[in-house]
Amino acid sequence: MDFLWGDERTQQFITNVGLVTSTGPFGANVMACEWTHLLSYRPALIAICIRPGDATYENIRATREFGVNLASTDQAMMSSVSGGTTGKEVDKVKALKEMGFKFYQAKNIKVPMVEEAVLNMECKLVKEMPLGDHTMLVGEVIEAAANSGRMPLAYHQGRYGQVQLNVPRPSPEERERLAEIIRKYRKSLGPS
């Protein structure tokens, strides 16, 4: 089975917006990456899923490094520009600077980073895996900085938003009742 871009079923996912920065054969570049995931705490590993042949993909393959900047709610326009144009045809970093967005030079890699993002991570490429029509690139985080007070930009049903509703956790009484039920149905670890 295949999903088409924009399919009602695929729009049920809620994702963050990663602004992936790179430099290489196509110069300094930034792309919006809906598929940005934390894979591991130790070591800190981040996965991005992008199309082979894109400017970002070619830049990362050439330099083996990239930045992941989780967009804040006031960076929706930056995400639209970064995701709606290709770095093969447009110098998106220069265009975004003219629009008032700011970048800074990463500490440990030769990649621009997005100022005022919720989280900035400098990554070294450690694994590449073709998966369907995208390729997953796994980077080990070598530097990270969180910008407290900023809200992450969310993407759902083709629109930007933010998580606003806090759903309460189960009460202590509910958690104790759940623990009793779990104990009741715990499997033995003996031979089967």
C-alpha cells in the first residue's frame, strides 16, 4: 500500500518541525523536515528522513554533518520558505535573512544554525538507511542547546499549530488501580 502526500490518513500524525541546516555543494541551506526524531539518549542520536537527491541530502553526504533546529511557533514562515523551495534553485538562508530571520555559526561543525529555535543540535552523520521514497540519516548529537521559554511548532493536518491542551495524567488512585490490574495479569518468566 502507498500513501499520497496530503492523504487524510497521513494527516493524522502530529509532528514537530525540524529545520535541518547544512552546507556543501549547494552552499548553506535550510530545509523543513517534518520527520525529525530522537532515537537514543545514550549516545544522543537524531534521525531525519529526507528525499535522496535533495540539496540537503547532497550537502550532508558531502560533509557528513548537519544541524537540527526544532522550530518555534514564531518560525512558521521560516518553515514554509524552507520547505516550499529547493536549495538547488534558491539561496534560502539569504532569503530568510532578508525576511529578518537570524542564523549563527555552529560551534563544532561548519553549518549555520537557526537562532531562536526551541532546540539546536549539531550532528555528525553516523548512518544512512534507504527507507521507501526517503532516506533516514542518523546523526550523533555533538552539541545541543535548548532555548527555554519558546514553544515548539507542531504540524498536523497540513497546518501549523502548538500543543495547548494539557491532558491530565491518571490520578494516584487510578494509577494504583492500574498497578493492581497489571500485577494480576503479569506473565511468569519461566520456561514456556
